[in-house]
Amino acid sequence: MPQRIVVNGKAHGIKAGPDTPLLYVLRDELKFDGPKFGCGLAQCGACTVHVGGEAVRSCVYPVAAVKAPVQTIEGIAGGVSPHPLIAAFVKHQAAQCGYCINGMVMTAAALLKKNPHPTRDEIIAGLDNNLCRCGTHLRILAAIEEVAQGVKA
């Protein structure tokens, strides 16, 4: 019997085995390309999605553990206007190659949901396990700080 999961508000029946990482289900079976395969070890953050509002590393999160709705970057990017974080990342040119950005945005969104006005140090700590090889960290921080301060992006 296929498992059903809700992704970005839509229910999906999936065929993958229970130990299959959520990332593979999202990318290969459901064709979402926002979450990226980075390290496969939950150390880089490129695969970050929300499960029940919590940021999780989907590369090591078994699909059988999904008991709440899943949200990908496509889920927060949808709508008439972009999510404030996405708009701020664009404004601050926080993406260079763009590979890590989806995970950065998803991690920041979860952080801001828990703590709408974090300090710079709290933002740095919150993103500590997200890696960016391009070195746009200062722009990423500026974008998140702008949203946290309630400035329109």
C-alpha cells in the first residue's frame, strides 16, 4: 500500500520504500527540484525542507518518518509575490551559484518562525550547519537581518 504525504498543500501517493530518504522521493518521484543533493550526510543543508514547520535535512530523513505536511522552497515561493526572504535574497544578491540558497532560505524561514527578530549572532548560529562554497555569507546575513527587522525587501 503506497504511503501518502502532503507536499506544499497537495497530497501525493508515493511508491518508495519506507527507508528511502525524503529527498529522493521529492526529487525523483514527485519532481520537485528545489531541495538539492549536496553531501548526503545532513552536513551541508542544501536538502533542507520543512516537515511540520521544522527544518529537516531531507537527505537522511526517511520517508516513513514523515507524519506532518512537507514544505519545499517551491511551497514558500508560490503565490503572487515572493516570500519576503526570497525577495531579500534577490535584493542583496545573496546567491552566486545558487546551489545552497534553497537550503539557506528554508533554514532561515524556520528560524524566523521560531524567533521573528533574531540577533545577528542568533542568525549565524541558526545557519551554522548550512554551507556555502561561494562565500556570500555576508549577503545572506544581510538579507535575513532585513526580513527580521521587518524592512520590506
